Amino acid sequence: MSDQQKSQNEGGYTQRPSPLSSSKNPAKTLCTFLLIFLILAGLTLLIGWLIYRPHKPNFTLVNAAIYQLNITSLPYMFTTMQFTVLVRNPNRRVSLFYDQISALVSYKGQAITPPVMLPPLFQDTKSTVPLSPVIGGVSVPVSVEVANGLVVDETYGMVALRLVFMGKLRYKAAFVRTRHYGIYVKCDMLVGYKKGFVGQVPLLGSPDCEVDV
């Protein structure tokens, strides 16, 4: 036996680390805690989503009026229109915030009015709100195809238009508000209109409003 081993034996036994104390690793304990926390948070979010499950709003076009729709001098078109749209929130537990909403009218894929900004809107659960924006009032440059197409359509007494809403949408459930989501709404319609007519125009068929969030 060596002198070093003798000195160790003479001084008493050497203490070995306990298996129990070696298992108490702070880093491992922290990782376990974080994993449990993330699992519980995920389950909470999943349960909350299943309970509230927000649905996108519904837009329904119910009325249209044309006050001006003229080709002033090529390539400019001067248009003033008004539409009534019913916006419905189908959610029972989720209210809606509409921010930075603008509206414009297009014809044959080209805007014939500048976008008009609408005031912010809060919509409570299971509610319906009417929107009646007046759009236009400013000359807008258009292509020759658009100008000629309008002349032909006015002759037949039917004009195909598209009303567009763009902006941002937030959901609110209890005390929680989501981030902003982009919302894009297009309402395609066929209206009965002949040159020179002023006022409410008939909606031919059932206008279709498609909502994309």
C-alpha cells in the first residue's frame, strides 16, 4: 500500500457524493419546469380557442345609389356612389374592432373612385351594424377599355361593379385582444343603370360579398 493511501486511511474514510445529491441539477430542474409550463400554456390556449373560436364577420350588400357616373374628358371618370352594407358579427363571445378601413369602387378590374377612409368601428357580439359610405367625388384616370365598356353597359342598362373594403381587424375575447389581422372584402354586384339616371339603382340578382381575413 502506498504512503498516500495509508495517509487517507489514517485520516478516516473518503466521502463519496450521494447519488441523490448528484441528481439535483439546477439546469435540469429549470428545463423540466419550463417544459411543464409550456405544456400547460398550450393546453390553456387550445381550450380557449375551442371555447371562443372566432369567426370572420359577414358583409351583405343591401342598397346602391349612383349620383354621378360620367366620363368627363378622357382619360378621366367622375363618380359618386353610395352603398348600404350590413356587417354582422356571428360570434357569441368575441367582439370585433375594425381599424383603418377604407372603401373604393372598381369596374372591369380598375378603380374608378379613390379610397375613402371610414371611422374606426367596434362591433359587439352577435350584432349587426350598417355601413353607408359615400364614395367618389373626385375624377380618376381610367383606361380606354373602361371608358368604352361603360358606354356599352349603359346602353344595355346593366353595369357590373365591385365594392371593396380593406383594413385591419382585431378580435376581443373577455380581457384579451388579438393582434391586427388584415381584412379584405369584395362585393360583386350587377346594377340596373342607364346614363343620366340619378338615385337608387336596382340590384340585379343576389350580390355576393366575399370576406378574407
